[in-house]
Amino acid sequence: MKVLLLNGSPREFGCTYTALTEVAGALNANDVETEIMWIGRDSFSGVYEYGSLIDEFAAKLDDIDGLVIGSPVYYAASSGAISMFLDKAFYTNGGKLRGKVGASVVSCRRGGASAAFDELNKYFTINSMPVVSSQYWNQVHGNTPDEVRQDLEGLQTMRTLGKNMAWLIKCIELGKKNGIEIPPQEKKTSTNFIR
């Protein structure tokens, strides 16, 4: 069992990374392998032109059971880099994500976390991915990694998220072993409201 954690911050080892490592630690403690993939690089235009990060992400999807998306909060929203990446990655790989569990994590200095959290969770719900919850919204507060490490409630929320994700992945795996598969998907019907 494996979970991929996406770090959508321009700072590779900043506040978002600090939150993601707390989630990863709880997953690892519950026998779930983890990998953190940094996609918030400053030079991001190459994703659309060359698709290198999208291709790297897509190559990992067959080997994962869950996905955690992490982003800093800018103007009560996720980072532009993660939003741009997710738009393209989910559009081109949505079928490979169906049935995998998902969770989002946001880090902010002070406010806007719940709006960014809601924004990120929509990627899961539009792709038939069960969304994992915690004991509170999945957010940490702080302007530096050291400040995030002082957010004891936020860190506890991250650990609870990791434990809940490990539990749900194991439940799904157990269901598959007992013949319970993901429900078959109907042929998609699109309705246009302008005729």
C-alpha cells in the first residue's frame, strides 16, 4: 500500500512540506509507504509545454492507493502552481484516480484555509475518489516550518488524517480480497444548460 503526497508549495521544504511529513509519518507508522513529490517549482511553465511533471505523476498512479494534495494558501485559495498542475493532471489521468482515496492539506499564516481546503477537495469528488477526513479541517498555521511545528492542534490533525487514510486504504484492500470491487461506472452523460 502506498500514498503519494503532492507538495504544491514553491518552497520545497517549507510549511506545506512540514504538514505533509506529519501525515506521511502517521501513514508509515500504519504500514503504508509514502512518497512526497514536489510540484510547486518556480519554473512551472514547462508542465504544459513538455508535460514532464504530469508524465512523472501519471507514471506513479498505478502503484498508489491514495493521494494527498498539499498547498499553501494564497488569497484564500491554493497555489497557482498546484491548481494548474491539478487541472491538467486530473483531466488527463482522471480514470486512473477513480477509487483511490484522497485528502488535501493546506498551510496558511492566518486565514483562508477552509476556502483553499474546499477548492482542493473538489478534484477528488469529481473523480469518484473517497475523501478522507480528520478531526478538523486539514490545515496547519505558521509562517515558517518552525511555527508550523508549534501548531500542536494542526499537527495532531495531520496525524489523525494519516491514520484515517491508512485505515480506509486497508478497508478497501480487505474488501477487494473478499470480492467487493469498486462499483462499475456508467457511461458518462453530459447535460448542457444552454441549447
